[in-house]
Amino acid sequence: MRTDIFRAFGTDGRMHIVFRRTQTFLVKTVYGPVEKRREPRFYLENGELLECADRYDTFRTLAGDLVVRIVHPNAKRGTRATKPP
């Protein structure tokens, strides 16, 4: 089981922690074992299951009382290394 951690901004005005858990398992085939993955599940910091809401980065609780949107940090842009003369 792999767990990834994200920060998310909720409709309640607070920052929340969102966990993405992906389960991997091996399946025996005639060609040998093959690794498979289940679809990831998203959980709030208190363990409450989240479902996809409007967009790919927006989730809501099953009761629908809280909607969170994952905060994506800006990619760091460095300068390109140039060839010395």
C-alpha cells in the first residue's frame, strides 16, 4: 500500500491534509507474476473517505458537507545550464 500526502483548501476556510492510498498486488499469470494496482482512494486527515467532486483535484465528503481542493505547489523553474565557451 502506497500513501501520498497532499494539502487541500476546504470550503470551511481551513487547510486540510488529504491522503491518497493506492493498493498494489501480484497476480499469477502463465507468463509469471504481474503487478496490478487498484484505483487510488482519497481520505481526509480524520480518516473520512472522499469522493471526486467537480474536477480532478476537487473532492467532497460522502455526506457532502465539506469540499476540498488539492493545492498544487508551483513547479520550481531553474535556469538552464549553458555550455562553456
